[in-house]
Amino acid sequence: MSNEYDVVIRGGTVMDGNGGTPFIADIAVKDGKIAVIGPVGGSIAGSGDDEVDARGMSVTPGFIDIHTHYDGQAMWDSHLAPSSWHGVTTVVMGNCGVGFAPVRKDTQDKVVALMEGVEDLPGPCLNEGLDWTWESFAEYLTALERRPHDIDFCALLPHAPMRVYVMGDRAMALEDANQEDIARMREITADAIRAGAFGFSTSRTIAHKTLAGEHHPGLRAQENELMGIAMGLKDAGAGFIEMTSDWNTPDPATEFAMVRRIMQACGRPLVFSLNQRHDRTEAWKDLLALSTQAAADGLPIRCVAPPRPIGALLGLTGSQNPFAGTRTYHSIAHLSLEQRVAYARMFRFTNPLNYTPAREDSITSIATREGRTPEEVAYDMLIDDDGRGFIFTALVNYANYDMEAVKTMYAQQHVIPGLSDGGAHVAFISDASFPTFLFSYWGRDREDGRMSIPDLVRRQTKVPATFAGLLDRGVLAPGMKADINVIDFPNLALERPEMVVDLPAGGRRLMQKARGYVATVKAGQITYRNGVATGALPGGLVRGPQGG
């Protein structure tokens, strides 16, 4: 005789995603949804095909990461790791205006070159891993559905391939779109949303370019072009805008005013990336203030901000190290010699892991203290552990060698934790582990300014779900999608990243696991137990907003 439920999680401390006081309860799952949440030993009398003993553990909704780049990996890999190793059950991909649709045969090389340069995904891996059985964005979504996955993913329509598809070489030359171009992009946008895209993404930062130095096609897109595309969202009646920018065209206030006009005209939500840059250390404060005011004025705006420094891991086994003539060097070649060889925010990547090292532990400080050159110190760090050592380089959010900027950002309710870039920068950045860091550092380990774990859960679940239109998940309640984590919070910890060779064409990537995830349930099936995949693949493409 079959059991009454598919999964029963017993005796856990439930943090339901609403941010309130945790409570002890049993949770029963049936047919992919939460069937019952009841008192321990009470209303859930039946058994489950799978039973999870959650006594002494915390039970949360599955985490949602709204800024990833699994656009290619989702084509060739059923496991969207490392995100799926860190309690994430839903991701949004296609951010920063790069991706693989719409596309024609004569634009495939251009969109691959952009993804390779912007997101550091090797071209040979992409060329081998993508079969290009699509042209339109709708056809791309259909191609994504051919493979089952361990988590769900939502796709954004990226500006770069669409602009190249419509404008050809004029797009790469950063020419202004004419009225015919804009009308076509508006039409493509509306069609993509109707087919299941969750929105539109674009980039306005000079850091985003091909390896040959060609800028992101959307870098200088004028307001009328962005307005036209945004009106495509309005035509379809759904979707949000994702944007990353340098905010200097010509200044933050002027560019932000443009963003407000676009939002007011199309009536759609918008999210943008927020970091403390190390060259403009106070600019983030202006953007936080401008967005806080916009949110107070009723605009559906969000910032997505990392919970720690975005950190490059430089090493002999990775794609970059401080001495190689790498692709990244070209982006800083115009700087002074002193800026190009600075080691002030480079640190030994220690074990146990330390993502918030002290200023005195920087390569510069060690060299000064020991009477050596920074280069000598860096070489010694790189050859640690038979050449497997890493240097941790804080790229943003660490201008003052502390986490106060992040603390200030997270004090605002419209700021979402994220920007993990999961699936991108695979050989020198390992930030898909952000959710694990968020809870272990900000919710448990920080001595001052510790944040409420139930509220952090809310920010990593209900808040992004509501923003993106995923109203069927993000909260533990009867009738909601059964995306659930069982977590041993006192023992939650990151493991050391390691380089593996498992990409198409023999490509390498950094992979980082975690300890403390007792079980992850996706759509009612246990996908991971103690960090080990069960083989269940109940995830896949989500087409458009989901009702609650």
C-alpha cells in the first residue's frame, strides 16, 4: 500500500519565508506541493515515501538567486551546480544583457564572443556545448526544455543578442538604433515575454566587452531605445528589467532619472546591481539613496547586492594569476603602473576560508612588514600546497577593508542579496556560494551587526520570488510549490573551492561545496541529501510568472 505523502519533514524549526518567529512543525508534501504544515505529532498522521528527520534543524523555502548566467550550462548539464549545492532551487539567468537568443548563423560568433568576454565562459566550451537548434527566443526556450534539471531556471531576454540580431554590425559599432530598429526590438521583446521570458536585461558598463575589446552593444543605447524595449514588456503585460551600469552617463542622478522615466512609462519592475567600487568608493551611496527614494515613491525597484566582496581567486590552476598576461589585464592596461601592480586588496586564501581578511594580511602589508617585494610574497602564496594555492582578490565591496558598506546596503528593505553570477567567471570566481555565506556570516558569525536569520531567509526567498513574479514559491505554506531546505545552521560552512575539468571541450571551472544542507527538496522530490545528489531531476525551465 502506498504512503499518503511523497515526503514528510518531521520536527524541524520552520522559517517559512515571511520573516516571523520560527516555529516547530511537521511538513508533508504531495504531488510537488506542500500539503500540510502541522504541529509535531498532530495533523500529519500519514507517512511519506521519503522521511526527513529535521529535529534540531531549520526548515526554509528553497533559495532564489535572481542574478546568474547558466544560459549555456543549462543546455549541456542537468545539474546547475554549484548553485544547487547551496540550497538554491530557482535561478534567473540571462542577466547583464548577454545570452544566446535571438540569433542567426551570422550572429552566433558575436554572441559567443560577448559571453566569453563579459562572463569569462571559454568560447570552445560554448561552441561545443551549444547545438544552435534555435533562432528566436521562443525556440531557445523550447531547446532548454529538452533536458531535465535539478533546479528551476527562469530566462531573461538579453539586450546584446537582440540588438545584434536586429542591427547587425551597427550594434557592435554602438550606433544609435533608428525607429525601425526600436520597433523591431519592441516586437521581439513582447514575443519573448509571451513565450515565457521573465524580462529583459541590459548592460551599460565599459567592463563588459569581448576579448578583442568590443564593448557590449547596449553600452550607449539611448533612452528612446530602452524605452521602446520597455514598452514591449508593457505590451505583453509582464516581465521585469535587469540592468547593470557604471552610472556615469553623465552622472548617477541624470542616468537614474532616465531609469525612473522608463519605469513610470512601462509600469514594470526593475532591478540593478549595487556594489561599492574601489575606484569610486562613495558612488554606491548616491545610488542607494536614489533607489530608496524611488522605492518610497512607489516604484517597484530593487537593488541586488553581494553579501561579501566579489572575489577573484588567482592561482596557477585557474585562468588568471597576478603575473599572467591574461584577458583581464587588457581592461586595466590604461591605468598607471602603480594601479596595475597594486597588491593592497590581495590576500592569501586561507583554510579555514576567510572572505573578510584584515588590511594587515594583504600582500602589500606583508611585503612591507617583512622587507620583501609584493611579487615575492605573491609567488610564495601561489606555490602553496604544491601550486594549488589561491590569492583572494577583493574586486568590490571592500574599499575600506570591512563590511560596513554591505551592512548599510542591507539595512534598506529594497535590497536583495545576490549577484552570484552562478555559471559565469567559472575559472576564477566562485560566488555561487553566496547564500551559504549570507547565513553563516551575517546570521551567525558576525560579532556586531548580526542579522536575523528568519529575515535573511525572507530576503533570499519570498522577496526575490515576489519581485520576479514567482508567486507559487518562496514561502512555506499549503498549496505552495514544495521547494524546501533542511539546514543544520550551527554547522553550515563553505568548503574550499577546487578546480575541476568537466566542461565541454575540456574546460575547467571552480566548484565549491558546502556542509550543513541536510536535505534539499525541489518540487516535492529530494534532490540532495547532505550535499550528495540523489539523482532526482524535477526542475527545469519556468515559463513566465507563476500564480500563487
